Amino acid sequence: WYYLDSDTTAERLSAIEDEKKLIHQMVQYPEKSLTYNDGGDFSGFLDLAELELLDLSAVPSVADTTYELIDTVPKLKACVDELRCGLGHNDTNMHTTKLSEIAFDMEMHNQGNAVRTCLIQITSNTVQKDYVIDPLAAGVWDAIPSHLGPLFSDPSILKIGHGIGGMDCSSLHRDFGILVVNAFDTCEASSIARQSKGGLNLAALCKHYGLQTWEHYRDLKDRFQTTNWCKRPLSEEALEYGRYDVRYLITLRRLLMRDLIKMDMINSSNGFDKV
């Protein structure tokens, strides 16, 4: 893939070659690409004893978490800076966490055979904040490839989504030329945990892992999952639904990894057969 706003043919060709090398590296050395950080240290350890006590009640709720609607190019640039470096990253006295995980989701509008990205929701391990990116706002669509592209193609950053193999990854590539490298799909993981052909929908998965407001989330999903996301302005409830789709993904990945490891160790479905 290449950045759509590259100024010259030479820049586009150079970007393509860089991505080819990255893909070849992943094909040949997937275990290195997916589990080692830039310093060569293994970054995939999970503390199972600590995770045994964890559920979604420990995660700051949507209501208790700040968010920002990203509807200008300067806001998009600031959003990426905060995702990479954390809030208050310009404060030299403030410790910043290294960006290692991004949770994302997308809302599309499907009219006939035409599908268009209308919203991108994103958060990361570096911030206690949700970002709702409006690609339909003036200038934002054209700025997305150069600002979000490097994040999604970086193999040292794990991208976490739910059912992203359906439309999310293909829409990022179709609309923005963005390739998602190194991803964890919580829907696919729940399918393996349940030992079934289908994964749980995200509201049901949140219920399984102790989210107290799962019924409210389910009701929002019933209302907005098939809404026309092209319409503006976006209501507060629509934004709330979009934020629910990413708020708990990073912790869900840890919980699913815990249960998949336990499953492998004791050949148990960890209660998913009752869900």
C-alpha cells in the first residue's frame, strides 16, 4: 500500500517498497514481528495470577472517560500525537507510556453496492480518552492516510478490534490505502474460547466479562448498528455507542488471552459453553 497523499511518484514507490519489506519480514519471521519490541525484548508476557482477578468492572466506564470528536486536520494530528505519547506529553516532567496497543472500530454506510467509512473510533494504552474521528468533516478524509497509516502499519503496535476481518480492515484499505499489520480480533478469539464456529457479539462478550452496563450497550447497539452514519450532526447517543465499541477492547484482549491460555492448559471452555 502507499500513502495516497504522497507528493511524487518516487515517494509512492519508496513507500510501497518499504511496506513490501515489512510484509516479507512478517511472513518469514512472524514470531519476531508480533511479539518483540524495537529493543529486541519479548513483549508478550501475561501475568495470569494478576489477570485472574480482572474483569471489565475495573475499566473506567464510557461515562467516566473523556472523549474528543476529531473533525479538523489539526485535531487529527493532535489525536495521533496523544495516542503515541499520551496526554500531557509536552510536559517534560510527566512519564509517558510507550504505545503498544490500539483499539479501533469503524462505522460504515452501505448503500447498494457502495460502502463508505463514516466514523473511526480509536483509543490506546497510552491514554484514558476516546477519540471519534469524523472522516466526512472538511479535510479529514484526505489527511487520514498520512496520520493514521503509520500507526496501523507499525508491527510493534497491536491493533485490537471486534470482527475486523469483516469490513473494518478492508474499508481502511479501500478508502485510505491503510494496511493493518499485527491485529487481534476479539470476535475470533471468543469463537475459539467457545469452541464454536461463531464468536460472541461485543455486548454479549462484555456481559460475560462483567460489564455492569452491558444492557445499556446492547440497547444502543440495537438502535445504532444499522443507522445511517452519513447523517450529521452526530447525536450524543450515537457517539456514546461508537465509544462503547472501543472502550473495553484492550482489557477484553487480555481476558481472552488469559482464558485461551487456561483452555490450552486444562482443555476447558472456561464457562463460554454457558454463554
